[in-house]
Amino acid sequence: MVRRSRIAVRFDVKALGTRLVALGNLCITSPMLRIAAGVAAMALAGCASSPVTLVALPPPAESAPIAAPDTPGTVLLREVTLPQYLDSFPVLVGRRSNVLLMSDNTEWAERLPVAATRVLRDALSQRLGPSRILLAGERQPADAELAIEFMALDPGESGLNLDARWQLSCRAAGRSYRGGRIRLQAALESARPAAVASATTDALARLAAALADDLQCDSRSAN
């Protein structure tokens, strides 16, 4: 819906420029005023046609697997939850207190919760094995479900700040729970969208590393 509305606005601005030229040709008799009207119309059309750049999260870097537990089980990773200001297409490139700085002409290629969930699944699969981490829609029963809620995934002046709560729900032993909260910071090279995307993947990979040892259902999961 966001992209369709922006496209409609661009076409409307182009149409406005065309009408300005036509109006200038009909009503403006001075050659200089006619040239000025034409230049203004072309400027409007040029601004309207500026392309929007799309950026995607890169895949996580390869990491060594950890030792498998004695009773490995499958974990269903639910789509992560992000603050509403991050669940949109414009890329957040900076934050100063409660002021958010958004990119003018760069958008996420897909919803950030979808991309972040996929990167987390890939990073966890590298550590735990590709058969253990499942996503919604995969027709395979899971022994546990992992839900992650981000309080922050924001680029700041000193780096990209991650703050996330997680909960593992184990189906064994009458459904037991365990969870916690993880805060970390990833290096951020610049406030450019591509750098933000790389830092986001790095932060998610570090989150996966912090979670890997806890994603098993055993006697420690009991309340």
C-alpha cells in the first residue's frame, strides 16, 4: 500500500508539471516567463521520478556449530515482533533520544520482521543444525516454540543497539517455559542504509549465538 500510494503521488506530480507547461503556453505571453514555467515543470517531474533504492539484510556470516545436546529437539521460530516504527518500509538510519532519522530515498526490500526472522533462523541453523530450526508453515511438528520481542533494533551514534526479550515454550512435560532478555551492540560503520543493514544482520547473528545454548527442552525448562 505504501509503494502504490507513492507511485500515485509521483504520477500526480508529473501530471501537474505537464499542466503547468500547457498553462504557460496558453496564458504566458512573455518568453522569459514561459521559459521559467517550463524549467519549474521539468524540476517537478525530475523530483517525482527519483528512484527509490531497496536494501535487504545480508545473510549472516558462517559460524561454527556447537555441540548437539543429548536430546536435540526441533524449535519453531515465530515471526519476531518489532516496534511499530521499525515495521515499515523506510529505513531507520539514526536515533537521537526520541528523535528518529529515516532515509529519504531508501526502503527495505521486505518487511523488517520477515527479514529479521529469516536471518535469525539462518544464524541459529548454523549453530544448531538446519533440521532443528523451523519457520511457520513448515509441515513438521516442533518440540518447542521460540518467540522474540524486540524493544529496540536501532542505529545510534555509538553503534546499532539491540534489546530483545525471548521465551521458549516447550511442549514436553505439560508445556514449560524459560526466557530472558538480551541487550547488545553491534558496530555501525556509518548512517547509510547499507551499513545499517549489515549491522542489523551482525546484531541478529550475535543474538543467535547468545540464544543457541538455551534452546533445548529438558529438566531445566520446568517452572
